[in-house]
Amino acid sequence: MAMTSHRESDLFYYFAYGSCMCPVDLKRSLQEKTHPYVVGPAHLNDYHLGFFRYSRRRQCGVLDIVYTPGAKVHGVLYSLPWRLSALLDRREEGYVHHQVTIQCQGQRYANTRTYTVLDKLGDEQAPNDWYFDVVMRGALTCGLPEAYCWQLFNHMHDLQLQQQLMTSPSRI
């Protein structure tokens, strides 16, 4: 997508793989439209997704990335103005900056910011329906590969089913 005229030094690259993939949801936190900052669908090699954080604010499991050689995480690459950095950090409370190299539209983007969970849980926690929907909306809106979208959908759905089985009374 076309960007307004910014100098390269005024911007930083940000790789989103969870709810921030959805520009409409990211707008809530950054307090301005984020569609113009989307570079495009991207991927991060040697990581996989997991729901290794429970968000009290969202009351569900939320996404994280974990180093895993040979795996791949798809997401969205943004080129954000530095003035939005503190707002993004506030949104990503419980996560820490992590510098990675992203592949997007045939190019490498070194020193791209992403976030990883500081205190990971041992077991994945299911997302609620709202988080499920916003992650899928971001993945589909920003053009992630169809096979990856199905994989993401199935993973979140399976976690929800497991949670339902664990919390429902047994039938005898």
C-alpha cells in the first residue's frame, strides 16, 4: 500500500502475527488509521505460534511466537511512524521487543520489531470468540495464504474444543 511521504528514519518496521494483524483493531490502540502503514503479508522463519499467555484484559489465551527451527509464522508487516512506538508498547503489555528478520514480497526486512511473551505458560490457553474473530479478520483482510489461514482457524478451534471438554460436566 502507498505510504505518505515519511523519511526512512521516521519509521520502524513491525511484524504482527496476532490481533494486531487487523488494522481496524490496531487503530483502537494507536488512535489513528493503520491501513496506510501496511506493507503487506509477511512471514517469519524458524518460529511457530502458540497461545502461551493468558490476557486478563481479554479474558482468554492470546498469541505468542516460539523459536522453532524449520517452522514459519505468517503475519503482517507494518511500517509505523516512531511517534506510535509508545502506544504500541502499551498495547503489548506483558510482551517484550524482539528484533527479527521478516520476508515480505520477496524482500528481507532486518531489525523488524515484533513482540514475544515475557513469562510463557506451559500449556496453551484457548482464545475467546472475540479474539478468534479479530485474528482471523486480520489474517484474511491482509492476504495471508489460504492454507495458513485454515491452519490458524483449526488450531484456535481445537483449543476452544479442548477447553469446552475440560470445563463441561462429565456425562455418565
